[in-house]
Amino acid sequence: MKVPPESFQVGIWALYFIFLLVGVYGLVAEWRRVKSTGGLPAGTLKPWTADVGEVFTFLGVWLLSFLVLPQIGFKIAGLAYPEVNLAANPVYAVGFYQPLVLALVLGAVLPKRSKLRLAAGWNAAASPALLSRLSPRTNGNVWTFFGILLVCVCVAGLISQCVPLLVPSLKELWAKNQILVDNLRDLEYPSVLFFTVPSIVVLTPIVEEIFFRAGVYRLLKSKMPAIPAALLTGFCFAILHDSLSGILPLAVLSCVLCYAYERTGKLAVPVILHGLFNLNTLLMIFAGTEL
């Protein structure tokens, strides 16, 4: 891909640092709030008390989503881009199978007749209106949480990059990015971005937040306190994203999303945050300025 103008790169970094400053402010405000209130209000987000049948249905839906539907996406991508080696660059298939995954997931959790009752975890009782979470004047709004997310992930990323300095034998493994990142850098046909970018920025956050936040996190909350549930969810989230050097930053990302979910009581908030994070990552990759 062509290197964008320097002004574009400077603009991306400027926005990034603005949100880092917002995040520092947000972290201080959240810390003061937690100290003054003694933590999260009780019952902010109800756990998902699934029975055995629901758990197996849940796992079945996600096995289909992660193993079967991507194969269909690869077939469609192969027809659309016959010259591309999809085994070397599977990013071409993302935009084709992710809509199928979203349709399957929503079909499994939205209808009243569905065995999966995850939709009950999308809005906690007495949670504030989503619009108030988008206002820049509201304490604990989406933009503040996005800044907090960037600060936490940035710090976790810097810590992760210290590992090969301490353990030189891991240097080669740590140099490998998440496959998707390398693939996006090596696109031969940028036209695929018309399918890929909406999938990464919009569809993937919806799918993953339904799975990890509304599903895994709330299910674990029915068995253990919120903090270990968030940590375990973060570990699962990071492992499934296929990057050894990214395990700590991705786990931290997941924990912040769990916190935002608890704090606001609305699944839409971590969905928006996840989408903004993915958009930020894409912009940095395209600008050639990615951390």
C-alpha cells in the first residue's frame, strides 16, 4: 500500500495524543469516583445464569461462527479475487464472512423463541440513556472511556515490548504482529477495503461484544466476582486474537470494555468503544504510524 501524506500521519498522531490526554483525565476522574463511592453500584449488570442447554447452544453458535462460516467467506472471496493467495492473506475473506457471522449471531440471540436469552444483558435496569454516554459534557461518557482505553492499552503495549529486552530468546516471536495487521499492510487490491473496513469497524465489534461481554463475561459473573470474571474474559479474548506480543494489550482492552459495560449497563457502549479502537488501529496501519 502507498504511504499516505505526512500531514495525514501527523493528524492521526495528533488525534491519538488528544485522546491520550482525555484518557489520563478520565482515569483520574474514575479513580476519584471509585474511591468516593466505594466501587461500582451493586447490581449494575446482571450475570447470565445460563443452564447447560443454553451453554451448549452458545458454544455451538460460536463454533459455527469461527469455523464454518469463514470457510464460506473464503469461497466467496476466492470467486471475487481469483488471483489472490487467500492462504497467505486471509484478510480478503473477512468482509465476506463477517456479515454471515453477524446474521447467525443476531438470529440466535434476538428472537423470543431463541434458546439464547443474551439480549437481556444489553441494557441493565435503570442504566442511563445511550445518548448521555455520547455527550462530551457527561461524566463517564464514551469519549472519556475511549481515552481511558487508549491509555491502558498503550501502557500495556509498552510493557509488552519490554519482554524481548528481558528475554532475548522471545525477540523473534514478539516481532510477529497479529496476522490481520500484516495482511492489511500487504493488500494487492485495495478495493477489498470496501468490504473489510465496515466488517472490522462495525460488524466485528458487535459480534465480539455479544460473545465476550454479553455472553462469556456475564456467564463467568454468575460463577465468580466481577474482577476475576473480567480478567478471565480478557485472557480468552487475547488468546483468540492470535498474537503473542498482543496478549497483554488485548487482555487490558477487554478488561476496560468489561468495566465500561459495568459502568454504563449498556452493551452498545463497549461495542462503540471496540469499533473506535479498531478504527484507530486501521488508521494507524494505513498511515504507517502504528505503535
